[in-house]
Amino acid sequence: MTPSDPFAGRAMAAAQPTPKNILRGHRAQVHVATFIRGNERLVIGDADGYITVWDLAVMRPTAVWQAHAKAMLGIQGWGPDKIITHGRDNKLIVWKLATADEAGLSKALPVEDLPVPRQQPWVLHQLEVNTMNFCSFSACARRSHHDDTCDLGDSPDILVAVPNTLLSEAVDIYSLPSQSRIHTVKPRTQNGMAMCLRLFHHDRCLTLLAAFENGCATVQRLESSGAWITTYRTEAHSQPVLSLDLDPGRAYFLTSSADSMIAKHPIPTALQAVACLPDDDGVVAMDLERRSLLSEAANSSAKVPSPPERREEWKHPLKTVNTKHAGQQSLMIRSDGKIFATAGWDANIRVYSCKTLRELAVLQWHKVGAYAVALASVGTPSAAAASDSGTRPLSCKDSSSTALLGVKDRRIRQATKAHWIAAGAKDGKVSLWDVY
């Protein structure tokens, strides 16, 4: 145990955590999950295309409908009144779903057979997209001054990245609500299909993280000239990358794969300089020969000009860890950047330290493969400090103000302040944990 890891002692003290609630009602396996509206709602999507919106204050569904004809690939909130869904039916849909809209929608869970189809929310936008490679969309605000959080806030227009329709290793970037394609990002090398994406603004440049079927992860940036350049490329995995997520502080990103590796990657803002020397085939990097020539020059006191330099993408991850557990997916970093969680093919949910990549806890309840993980937002690191029991302690001021609240308000407060980890599995159930 290292003293630099603040969660290590807590992980040993809470060896056998148990879920706070189990949310049932899906006949098909749960594929995606996300928290919206300041953690008041948990949205679940399954393999039949059904969406269930859960009110976490009372642990009951507030809206249920079939968003897609096939399995769900991705879901994300957009402000307080919109939800983006992405399905295997080649559709990406933006739905209008404010709190008031939930009243007119069905509360019957997907396992219940109804005589008539469930009413759907109002469709604001719809894109026809490629879903052949099971890669979910990624969205960010169009303008770089907007904070790129898990929820898109109230940004009036956004950018959406999806795999290209014809070339599945290329990436198309669309603008919403205009629904126009504004960029196509093509990799310089053959990487296989794009498996997961993350679009965001970094150092005033639109930046795309992409991971591929061959285990490769890349960072690509949009230059002021309009050209996309690759600043980072590595193959830290021997199997297809299953998931990636971005550090809230934009310092790094993490990937997990069908193999047992978890990798932490840099996000370079420019190419690196490499010393080069001419040879028969042109200019190549030859650091050993360069050192030899400089040594000879020093010995002979001869003046040798510095060798030329060329620039190339960065190639080495910051850290890799062999977890000994293959098939961890749906990797998600919590909003305070302290922990991340994965869903495993072995049915276990694993919680890790972002700083050390050390495993902190294994959440065991599901008996079949887990596919989806969602972490509630906990605000700033100082506000997210947790007690040894794993829940956020109330201050004296919080306690006195909470005592004055009604039952409903206390439930809402408790639901929105909890450090939720939601996990969905092949059994159609969602386990809800309050840890760290």
C-alpha cells in the first residue's frame, strides 16, 4: 500500500460492499446508462432499444419508451430538457424530455406487455449514421469556451462524432441542430474499425480521441488551417479497444480492451521533435549514431553541425497495467478525476484509482456479464471528499438545513449528493452502489 493513494486503506476497510438498490424491469440486457439533471435521473438503455428514466429520489420509473428498433449504443443528456440516443438501427435521435414531459409518457417497464405501443417523446433531430462497428457517438459543445462535461449544458449547438458511413475506420463530425457534416477525419494507417470516440476542445483546438479494432489509440487535432493532424498514436492493447474516457482536467485519457490491460495516455498538443540523420533511403531517426558522431567530434575537437530534426506523433502511453481481468468495458472516470470504474465480462464492476491505476474495490452482485457503468457527478474534488464508509458526510450546516426540509426534498437531496455507481448487465438489471 502506498501513502500516495488516498483510497487504498478505504478499499481494504470496505471489502464487501453491497448495492443500495436493484432496478429491475428490462427483459433484454442493459447496454448503456447515464445520470442526468444533476443526478436526479438515471437513464437506462437496453438491447431491444428501450429507454427507462428512473427517478432516484423514489427509485421508480418516470418515462419508458422504445427509442430504437435495435440495441442501444450510446446515450447522453443535453441540458435539462434533451436526451441524445444512438441505436444499432443506424439512427441518432435527439429527444425533447423535460421534467414536465415525463407526465405524458408511459411508466410501464419494458418487461410489461402493453396492448398499445408506448408514447414517445418529441423528436427534435434525427441523423442517419453508421452503426456497423458498434461504436457509440461522442458529443461536445461547438464552441471551445463552453465547458465540456458529461452533460452538454445549455449549449444551443453541438458537434457529434460517429464512424464514417463508407469507411468504418474514419470518423464523421456533424453539427446539430443544422445536421450538416463538417469534418471527416481519416487515419493515416490501417487500424481496423473505430471502436470508441471522444470529441472535446483542448487548448483551443477541437480534439478527437479515437480507439480502434487493432488496439490502437490516437489523438487528432484540428489545426487552424483546417487540417487534422495526429499528435499521438500507440498500440497499448493486443485486442480491440472496448472503451475510453477523458480525464475531467484534460490531462490524459484511459482505455480498456478485450485484453486485460488498462492504459493511461497523454494528450499532446503538438508533434514531438526527433533527431534525424541522412541515409541511403532518406532521413530517418538515428539517435545512437547521433551520439556516436557527437562523441567523435568532441574527441577530435572538430565542429560538426547539429543533425536535422523531423516531427512525428508521440508513441508511448503514460502508464499501462495488466489487471489480469480480460474484457473490461464501459470505462468511466468520475467528475472529480479521483476514481474510475469498468464493467467486466466476468460480471464484476471494478473501481480503480485514477492516479495509480490500482484496483480499489470489486463490486459483486450480477451473475452474468456486465456491459454498462455510469458514475454520478460529485462536483469539485473538495466537495467530493468521502467518509470511511464511502458516503459524503454532511457538515453541521448541511445537517441543520436538511432537518428543515420536507420528506420529498430530503430524498432529492440524498439522491443528488450520493456517490452513485450504476451498473447494468446481461440479466437486464441495474445495481446501484453508493461508494467512494
